[in-house]
Amino acid sequence: MATTSLPGGTWTLGDLTVTRFGYGAMQLAGPWVMGPPADHEGALAVLREAVALGITHIDTADAYGPRVTNELIKEALHPYQASLHIATKVGATRDAQGGWPPARDPESLRRAVHENLETLGLDTLDLVNLRLGNSEGPVAESVETAFEMLADLQKQGLIRHLGVSNATAEQVREAQAIAPIVCVQNMYNLAYRADDELIDSLAAQGVAYVPFFPLGGFSPLQSSALSAVAERLGATPMSVALAWLLQRSPNILLIPGTSSVAHLRENVAGAGLALSADDLAALDEIGR
Ligand SMILES: NC(=O)c1ccc[n+]([C@@H]2O[C@H](COP(=O)([O-])OP(=O)(O)OC[C@H]3O[C@@H](n4cnc5c(N)ncnc54)[C@H](OP(=O)(O)O)[C@@H]3O)[C@@H](O)[C@H]2O)c1
């Protein structure tokens, strides 16, 4: 699909056109992303509404649940519309305590790609991000062995496009020397802006930047400056936070999470808000 009425328009990941307004499925699993959702039908309804609204980019991972969000996506949406592109992640697994231990040795990566194919019901994964670092953030270490494995699986036809997640700028460069990447998925939002420079450098290269926790994640953004701008515009703080990201750079793709159809509709309706220079200046202060 070439056009959309969704805020932000579209972006091309390699040869795949996606709406810049996407959907992040992580919050559909149970508490702390473990186990099934309390409301199974409600979770399916959110996914179906996302597609009905015209969203063509859904972000997931086999580690969510584990398996839970992938299986919900398959149940709600398979067979998939040709325009829908599902991005997944490999490189972390889950332990009994709900932790996210790394699993980046070649055999674990190969297994994770096959598990994603199976749980999503696909022959080829459109986009696989190598999830790096740990739950504290990126860790400076080589990605060579792990990314070479994914590049090999890509050559075998199991993966269309590659990306990295929770990565340092150096790791992005190291991965790019092995195989092209179409996106970087890192933590970034109005209040957490460590990647400002990286975003601009990726924009210049035509590589997408996909902020995770765009609304603050498990503790949604709260800021008096954000509330003040939202009040002045008669909008919700979440709408302002998403509109700010869309205006921040054309290569930013949104994957806000929600387990609520009402929030999903509200976020889509609000993210197209035009922010003035004064609004942007007030919002800029939040991340400083
Ligand atoms: N690569 C990585 O390491 C990594 C890490 C974390 C996440 N991710 C990806 O990033 C995506 C987004 O992250 P996220 O979902 O954790 O965080 P998020 O999008 O920043 O925030 C989601 C939270 O905001 C709430 N929310 C959404 N819309 C709202 C509204 N209109 N009003 C009030 N509250 C609202 C949701 O609650 P309700 O359910 O009540 O709406 C949920 O608690 C995930 O789905 C996942 O795909 C990737």
C-alpha cells in the first residue's frame, strides 16, 4: 500500500511499505509480559482493530509470554493481509522469574527464528531485530557472531530484513558492516532522549528508528510540561507524546502498546496533532 490516512503517512523498510503509526503487541501478554492475557477476546479485538484502522506494522517477539503475543497475532489475523508486516525480535529468552536472559549464541538464534515462524504461521519473517544488551539497556560488546548467524538465516530465505534493538551506535555500525539493516529499535521518548544523535544519523542513511517505550512503557510518561501542552491543545498527554515523535524525525516509526481498543483509537486519532514551535520548545525541556 502506498497511501494511508494514518498520522505520519508511510515509510519503507527495505522493500516493505509500512504505516509510520504501528502497534506494539508486548502489552497483550499477561502481567510483566508473562502468560496469557486476562481478557483473551479483548486482546484479539485490539489486534483486529489495529488492522481495521489501517495499521500495517505490528511489533512482537516470541519471548512475549513467551509465545503468547505471537499466538494471539496468528489467531486474530492469520491469514495475514499482504500489506501487513510483522516485525519480531530474537536474542533474549525468558526464565521462570520473568527475567529476560540473553540467548544470542547461534543455535539459540536459529531456534528462535524457527519458533517465530511457527508461532506466527509464516514461511518468511518480514523483519527480525537482534535484541542486544540487557534490561538495563545497551551493553558495549561485539555483535559479530550473532549478527552473522542472522545474516545467514536471511540468505537461507527465512528472514526478509534485519534490524538491531537495544543497541549502541557502535553496534549499529558493526552490524551494518555484516549485512544491511532497515531499522534500529531502541528506548526513546519525550523524557528519554539518549539516541538523538543516532536518530539523525540513521535518518540521513534512510534507516528507520523505532522507539520502544514511546509512551514511557511500564510507567507511562508523566510530566507537568507535557500535561500543560496537552491541556493547551485540548489533547491527551499520550497524543502529544506520539505527535512529538512523529514530528521529531521522518524515520521514526511508532509502535505504542496498549491492551485497550479505546486507547488504540485515541492514540491514532491524536498522533496527527500539529505541534507549534512554542509547543516543541516546551516539550524539549522534558528531555533535558
Ligand atoms: N526491543 C525491546 O527491547 C523492547 C522493549 C520494550 C518494548 N518493546 C516494544 O515496544 C512496544 C511499545 O512499548 P510498551 O507497550 O511497553 O510501552 P509504551 O507504548 O510506551 O506504553 C504502553 C503503556 O501505555 C499505556 N497507554 C497506551 N495508550 C494509552 C492512552 N491513550 N492512555 C493511557 N494509557 C495508555 C498502556 O496501557 P493500556 O494497556 O491500559 O492502554 C501501556 O501500559 C512494545 O509493545 C514492544 O513491541 C521493545
